[in-house]
Amino acid sequence: MMHSPTLFMLMASYGGPTVSLDSISEQYFGMSCRTAQAKATAGRLPVPAFRASQKSPYQVHLADLANYIDNKRTEARDRTSLMAITG
């Protein structure tokens, strides 16, 4: 399995393999903590979120977040390239 530079940067920023959903919901998903928690409960976030126990806060594995960021970057790059071609 190849790890992206994005994953290593996230791990350096957050200091471990997971991060609380509350700390990333606005920056990466553009939604409040409350909305992100509701979507996590419904399984409707763009990345998997999990709890260690029913009372624990939701966590996101940084490998999943890195994949999400890298995919969004690829989508934007492809859109930009297509716009340049079509003009």
C-alpha cells in the first residue's frame, strides 16, 4: 500500500493515525460539528467515522481523510484541465 504525502502531513499535524471528527468537520467538510455528527450516525459522511465506544467522540482515520483530500484535488485538477481545453 502506497501512502500519499498528504497522509504524512496530516499525521504530522494531528500527531497520530486518527483525528476527532469535531476537529476537522468545518475545515474539510464545510459543516458544523453537530451536522457532521448527525451524518456520521447516518453513515452519510464522505469518509468513514467510528467510535471506540458508544459514548466516545467520532474519529476519522487519517488515511481515509488523506484519500478524500487527494481525490478532491484530482477532481479539481481534472475540471480545470477540461475547462482549459474547452475554453
